[in-house]
Amino acid sequence: MQAIDCGQFKSKVVELYLNATCFGVISKSQFQELTQLESAADMGEMKLIRYLNLLIERRTIRIRRIAS
């Protein structure tokens, strides 16, 4: 599985969101990074973070514990 190249995006939150929703998985380190980015997120990014957390709670998106 190869991550989507989101070089044109200025928002790391958007990049993490797109990768997680496209592949249905997010690494533990990316999830932790998303949690750290939450404190500086704007309104739109906060909506993406909340929705991503909801998808993780519903197990639509899985957290990959081991990096591959």
C-alpha cells in the first residue's frame, strides 16, 4: 500500500485524513500526529479530525499498530 502524495496540500490534517479514508487504515504514529495537530487546527480541520475519530470508533478505519 502506497500513501497518496499530497504535496500540493498545505494541511497535514487533510493529508492524513485522505490517506486514512482512502486506505481504511492509519498508523499509530500518524494517529498520534493527528492528535497533536488538533490543538492548532482550524475549524475545517477540526471537522475532519472529529469525523476521522468517529470512523475509528466505528472501526471503519483501523489503526495499524506495527509500521510496515
